[in-house]
Amino acid sequence: MKEKIQAVLDEIRPALQNDGGDVEFIDFNDGVVIVRLMGACGSCPMSTMTLKQGIEARLKAAIPEVVAVEQI
């Protein structure tokens, strides 16, 4: 499962890096993916939208076992 999640994050990563940010996979437990937004994404006021409408949406579409994405 972790490899599948990392593969999807690797697809998303270039878009985040273009804006000066990045995402780090931390853990997967009971359908919840835990990530850390870094760089510009960590302090951006739009980070919640990026997390939910971008990262979470892509992960849910690609991996049915994912029910939510949260950040630490």
C-alpha cells in the first residue's frame, strides 16, 4: 500500500515543487494517509485546499482504500 501511495504522490510532486513546495508521506493507517506539506506548501494559506482537493482527491481516485488525507 505504501508503494502505491508514494507512486501517486510522486505524480503530484512536480506541481507542488513548481510552486516551491513539496509533500512527504508519513504513514497510512485505517484508510487515512498522513503527509507533511513542506516548503511554500507548509505555510501557504491555500494548503488546506491543496491537501483536500488536490492530494486527497488524487489518492482516493487512484487507491480505493484511501478514505482521507491529513497533515501533521
